[in-house]
Amino acid sequence: MNKLPLAGYTVLDLTLARAGPTAVRLLADWGANIVRIEPPTVGEGMAGRDTPDSQNLHRNKRGLTINLKTEEGLALFMKLAGQADIIVENFRKDVKHRLGIDYESVKKFNPAIIYASISGFGQEGPYSERPGVDQIVQGTCGLMSVTGEPGQGPMRVGIAISDTSAGMFLGQGILLALLHREKTGEGQWVHTSLLEAMLCKLDFQGARYTMNGEIPGQEGNNHPYVSPMGVFDSADGKVNLAASSNKMFKAVTLALGIPVLAEDERFSSFAGRLQYRHELWTLINAETSKWSTKELVELINNEAGCPCGPIYNIGEAFEDDHAKALRMTKVAHHDRLGDINLIRSPINMSAFERRDEFDRPGPDAGQHN
């Protein structure tokens, strides 16, 4: 079996919360030697470390405790930094400078270090000193203003999307910095923030404003530009349906036994279906309500060639036959908890055989001192 692509790289992990650990998890899952460094008086007890959240964030790491506020602790950290490839931190802007572990300080011991930082609002600008957590940034970036039903007020997204997005972007930045160092031998400071990540993740909704000055609003379960694309009733629940082209729309109406809709001049064009989307939704929904969710998924996917899917809860999503076929969970062997199932990296690489076990569970504080 080939060694994983990041085998041989050592990472010092100073991160807490979620965004930073998400970045480190990418490196851990692909073979890097991760050393999680925590203060000796960390408040998280065994119960906190045994939670699904903690284990899923910190698997495949070793754990050290170092008091960075002492001369001895700082000297030990710098010794480790001199031998490391990457440092990842998510301290407030002033904290790393106060501790003396900022990029410029570490660079003196290791000019080739890749120093990666993640914060709520970035390393510069009027909000750079503010603490930032996922929900605060969901509001500040505008995401909550386009989430939820029209007229019902802002709505947060049901996962920590700001944290995980920023962590993913920082992980990508670290990999880019590694490629740069392979070519030049130079280390560098890589940083991003929850706000930068989410302004980027607004994607076409954001570009509607930056390019045309348009401020998008809430659309609920409807797509802002495409109709019919949204949630429809079935006989036993609800389905998602996305007929995003003229061809798909005609195929769906034929499969549902209502081809007359495709001939209706209100719905014969892309623009017309958007203009009269409420009327169109009502007519289609009257037909989808006659079929079970399973029947609709098979009928519209297979016969019409149009995307259609069930709306699962979390348990149903993981128990779906296709999710099981993708083997999205892996086992970690834990001394107290036994064998625990955690979520694997979604990246698949043909040169590396997919393993069914993690190297180790999340560490206890100082477990590997």
C-alpha cells in the first residue's frame, strides 16, 4: 500500500473550537503526524473528549500539554516548531503575539515553517480583534438573510457552515503552501477567516450583488432562478425535484401524466416558468401528491432523467443503501468507548486504498507527553 500523501509531515495543532480542527483534520486523515498541543489546565474533561463532536474533530492526533505562558513551555514549543512542517492556530489576533508564538517569532527558529491561522474576521480590518463564532458570521456575511421562508425573518443554516467552510479553505491553503515550498524551499503565513470564507461561499448570490447591485432575498425551498426546482409533496412525505432545463421539464410532465403543462404558453420557456412558478408549483404538486416518495424518485430519475430525491433525516441519510455503499464511516478503537464510528474524509484517490479504520481516536490531554 502506498504511504498517504502527507506522511512524513509534522503538524503542531494549537486549534480549539471547530474551524481550526476542521483544517487539521484534512491533514490528519491524509497521513500527517498531528501533535495537538493544549494547556495543562484545559477545562475539557474526559466526558467532553468522549463526545461524538470531539472524537470526530480530533481523531488521528497525538496529544501534548505545554504551558506556553512559561519560559520553559515556550522554549519547548519552539524546539518542536523547529522540527515541524506546519503550525495551525486559531487564537485571537493579539494572543499569539502576547505568547510569542506568532509567525515572525516562529520563523526565526524555522524559516521553512508553514504557519496557518484562522479567525472569525481576519487578520486586518476594523473587526479583526472581534471574537467570531459560526452563527455570528452567518449573520454578518448575509447568509441568514437568504435562508428560510420569505417574510419569516432570517434563519441560520442547520450546520456550522462558517466554521467548516473556513477550515476547508485553510486546509487548501496549507496544501498550496506545501506545493510552493516544494518548489522554492520557502515557508509562509497562510490565513483565512470565517467571514472571508462565507463571503466567498455566497458564490452566485454574492455575485448578483457585486456585479449587478442586486440584493437577493429569501426563497425558502425554491431556487431563485430555476422553476420547477424545490420541494413538492408526495403521498407519504416530500421530495426534492429539479427540472432545470426545457428538456427535463417536458420529460417530468410526461412522466407525471401532465404533458399539457409543457404546452401551456405560460410554462413553455425558462423565463415563463420562473414568472409563473407559484402557479406551476401548485399544478405539479397536485400530481406528485398522488405518488409515494419512492415511486416519484424512481419515476422521475429513471424515466424522466431528471434529478429527484427524498428528504431524509440524519439517520436515514446514513442508513441509505447508497451512503452505505460509499462507506462514509470508519472505525476508531477507543480505550474507554470501544469501537466508535466516525465520518471519513470525502476525498477519494485512486492511488490509495481506502482504509476501514482510523489510526487512533481523539487524544486525551497530555496522553502522549
